[in-house]
Amino acid sequence: MDLTSLGDGDTIESTVELCRRASTPYGDCAAVCIWPRFIPYASSVLKDNIPIATVVNFPHGGDSVEIVRAETEASVAYGADEIDLVFPYRALMEGDESIGRRIVEECRAVCGDDKVLKVIVESGMLGERSLIERASIISIEAGADFIKTSTGKVEVNATPEAARIMLETIARSGEDVGFKAAGGIRDIESASIYIELAREIMGEEWIDRDHLRLGASSLLDDLLSILSDGYERRGS
């Protein structure tokens, strides 16, 4: 799980509390995903124990290479370990494939080999299978470490249908690329759908923090409740 908060009302205090929640008695979250301006405060809490992810070109997926590169450079300078980049999906819908490739390549160059790059294709806005596939292929070819469904800021976010398309695209590519589902994943039941899809398409051995992520916040509460209940039952 990428424990995530990208709300308009986020504060230093709420971000610090989010970071404290990321370490649990049952294990740590894979990353904490927050606004760039809060990275220094998150670093003071997480102290390199849990990676910090942040967003660029978010949430609208603009098409300015210069702006996206500058945002990425600033985020890395702040101390981000992982970059979640919104693909310029509107440009793709209008028939322009080149700008998306350039933006992902620029972010890859800034991230280098030691920062994780996740590309958000905004599958709910793309809608059509062909567009979701194409955005995924371009992102993979341009250097994405993960392809991700959604920003969580549009009407349609992660769906099993889009996840299947993206996972099958990864499988066909033959590249070592991960998948992240985000937006609307609030409980174990919804999370399990994406885990089972990954297991079906990619295999059990593929499922780890380097290949499968779920972007969520309230999911953690549901998960901890279930784990705690199971622990208490075994104890009795």
C-alpha cells in the first residue's frame, strides 16, 4: 500500500500524522504519497525507513515538458524517493503521442536509476481500451517503473477492467514494470480484486512491493481492523 493523502485541506500536522500511521505492528506501508511541499516534514518522521512518494503534473496532466521537468527536479531536491507523474492524457486523446513520451522520458532522466517513477495514465478519462493500452505502452517504453490507473481526482478512477488492460499490457511488454491501482480502493474487498487480477495475469511470484501497489488511505484502517481481529482470535 502507498498510504496516500492528496487532499486540498492537507496540512503539515495531518501529513505528519499520516506518516506515523504508515508504520504498523504488522509491517510498514510501501510508501507514503503526499504533496511535494510536505516532503521535508515527512522526512523528519519517516527518517528513510519508508519511501516518500509525491506527485507531479497533478492532477490535470498538462503537456508542458518544461513545467513537468521543473516540478520533478524540485520534488527530487526536496527528498522524494518516488515520483507519481500524470501522463498528458488529453493530448493523447487528441492524437498526440509524442508529448507523453517526451514528458515520461524527461522525468525518467531526472529520476535517474535510484528514484521510482510511476506514470498515472488516468484510465477513467481515457476510457477506450486502445487509449489505455497506448498510454501504458508509451509509458513503459519511455522508462516507467510502474504504470498507475488514476489520480483519484476524476469521476471514474481505478476499475478492474482498466487494471486488466494495463496488467496484460505489462505482460506482453516483457519488461520489469509494476502496476499501481489508485482511486476508490477503500476496503479489503475492493483491494482483493486487484490482487487477484495481478495473480491471474502475472503470477503469484510477481506480487511484491516492487511490482504491485495500491494507492489508498482508508484501506489501512480496514486492513488493521481485520489483522487485529485475527490476532486476537488466535490469541484466544
